[in-house]
Amino acid sequence: MLQEHTNAAYLRALADGYSISAKRPGDAEFDPLTCTSTTAFHALLLPTSGQLSAWEFKIEGIEDDE
């Protein structure tokens, strides 16, 4: 049986038109996914590939920090 992708919720939200933010390893702030490096897109798609697993993501408007 296939296992759901680690970042499936973020990929679905992106497909549904939500904005996704990403945080580089060691950074304090989240930045819009479209303003980050292409590495963030790789981390979203291939999260288990080495250092890429250290990136964090959130869905704007749903997972905003309090």
C-alpha cells in the first residue's frame, strides 16, 4: 500500500490556491514560498532527501503563528 507524501497537506493547499511559506534551516522567519530559493520547492517535493528534510512549511491563513 502506498504511503501519503510527507508534505501532502501543503501540496494540496498549494494546488487549492493557498499561499505556502517556507523557513530555511536556521532561519527565524517564514518567507513566501515564491520568494525563497528553488531549494524550498525541492524540499517540498522531496522532503526526505538529506538536508531538505530540515525545511519547515506552513499554510498562510490556516497555520499562521499566533
